[in-house]
Amino acid sequence: MADPKNVFQTAEVFRASSLILSKHGTPSCMFPMVICASFSLELYLKCLIQIESGTSEKGHDLEKLFFKLSPESQKMIRTSYEPHKAREDAMFAAIVGVPVPRTDFDFVLHASAKAFEHFRYAFEGIVESGEGWMASPICECARERILELQPDWKI
């Protein structure tokens, strides 16, 4: 089993890569950005599971991984998501003529649950309606939770 701190540090690298790609702003960067962002969330969740239970998990389904967290971590991540949701809602509301997407936690987690698998094989056309990547705020919340539990990991 990998050291949870190493898992966290790897997640940090993929998170940083996704942020760089998202600032690039070209459509050709979308798939690599989503792959890096979704993989960073996967690693943050796996890190939290290791910290809390001492076990390591396999698989890429973000929803399944989230529900393996302790009830306390689930609650903390959900609670810290709310300000992010408010910002997302305000941003979409300001765009005239664009429908406001659902941004509630459960919908976002479910819609993004298989992003890593689907976007790395996007050429196969397997991204379904109602799926995609909306979970960057959840990624930030999971990261914050880890740093609450392991404050000495802050860089």
C-alpha cells in the first residue's frame, strides 16, 4: 500500500496540471484538463480513505470512492462545497441565454463520477448525456479536508 502522503503529493501534481491546462483556455486542452482534474480528485479521495481506514481502494468511480469516506469527511466536504456552489450558481445566472446547470453536490458528483474513464477514451464517444466534469469544487473540498487532517502536509 502506498504512503498516503505520497498519494496526496501525486494528487497535487495532477491538480496543478489541471489548473495550468484550464488557464490555457483552448478546446484542445479540455480533455487533458478533465483527465488531470478527475484523477486528482480520485487520488484525494483514495488518500482520505487511507488516512481514515488504513486501507487502499482500487477503481476510478468518484461516487463510489466518496461513499467509502467516513460520515464525518463526507459531511465536511459537502458543507465546504456550498460556498463553491453559490459562486457557480451566480456565475451561470449572469450569463444571459444559457440555461443554468444543476450544481447540487449529489448531481455534480454523480455526473462527474466516471470522468477519468470517459474522457481518457473520449474518442470512443462514451461520454453520456448528463455526464462530464463539474467536480473541480469537490476536488478542492477534498483537498481542504486532507489538509485539515494533515496540516503538516501544506506546502
